[in-house]
Amino acid sequence: GTPSRAADRCEALLSLPDGNRFVTVEWNWVFLPKLVVRSVSTGEVLAVASIAGREPPSLAATPDGTRLVVAVLKSLYVFSTDDLTQRHHVKNEGRK
């Protein structure tokens, strides 16, 4: 999908420790949520990744800023901040 469609809402925002980039989770009820990495100085979109899920996502980053974690219902999506195509999906199948 295209970032920043008019109907998208910013559900989460955080800055990365490098001071050059920030991350948003953009979402609406029609399209899948998107993880969007932008330039702090220009707002330019540097990377986008879709996230499966139809519920409001939560966003966190590792202290060193190398990984992003998006939580949606019973799933965690772990992304490399250098390459959003490098992702790992962790699904909670039940109680343990």
C-alpha cells in the first residue's frame, strides 16, 4: 500500500536512536496496518512494510534501535530497522 493515504491514522510513533529516522504505524479499518520509516529532516518515506491484522497495533523498538516490534492481537512482528523486508512473525497459539 501507499503510505499516508488520507484515511490513515497514526496509531504509534517513535524516534530511532540514530536521530535521523522515526517510525509510525499507520492504519485504518479498510487497509492493513503499515510500518513506515521516515526521515526526521524531510518526512520522506524511507521504507514501508504491511502488517497482517485488523486490530490497532502497538509499536516498540529495541534500545539500540536495530529492531522494531509490532504487536497485533496474538502476533508479534519483528523487523530490522535497516531492512523492513527482514521480518520475523511470532504467533501465540495458546497458553503456556
